[in-house]
Amino acid sequence: MTLDTLPEGWVVWNEEPTSLVLVYRPDVFDTEAFPAPCLPTLYVTRGHRDRRPGRSNPDPDEPWIAKLYLEPEIEGPSREFADRAGAEAGAVALAEAFAGGDVDYRDLYQQPRESYLDRLDVLTGRET
């Protein structure tokens, strides 16, 4: 799997030597159709994103992490990898799981936001 095989709706938002950001449908998470802070985002980083401030370079033995967020405080699945190529493939697999309905994002919310999640179901083709 490569970034060229991202499922429909997922795009590369930013790419750096030690990080990669993929987002889902930035065209609709524009504060009008859907709230911008709710933009589903996949982060690929060397080391954990919450490491100490001021550390510009991760340790060379830190794993690569692929992690899905539905909002800044709503964390989804996370996977660790030995190298960037594996993490990129893992991020594509997480994007595919999201697109295929295999990520139950409703279970990730402690406080249900039913009307928003109903609209997200329609956007992602999961409406019942």
C-alpha cells in the first residue's frame, strides 16, 4: 500500500521528514457543512505526538505511529511501526478501515453527538 492508494475522500494534507498528515474530505469540513475541528485526521509521526515540548528531533529508536483522530480530543485506533514505509501503509489501512465502516466512531465519543454523527454517517455512506 502506498499513499497513491488512499481511499476516496482521503488526501495528503502535509508531509515532513518525521510526520505525515492525512485528512478526510477537507472540502466539507469547512465550518459550514461540517465543523472544521471535526475533520477526521490521520497522523503519522516518528514517536508519539504528545512527546515533551521543545524536542525537535525524535530519538532514532522511537517507533513510527499512525493514529486516527475524529476531533482533537477524540482519538481513534493507533498502530506502531518500525519504519516510515510501514507507518504509511498502516495509515492507508486505517483510512481504508474508516472508509469501509470498520472504525466505529460512535463508540469513541463519551458524550454522544447524535445529530453530528448522523450527518457523518450520511457523508461516509453508513446511514441506516
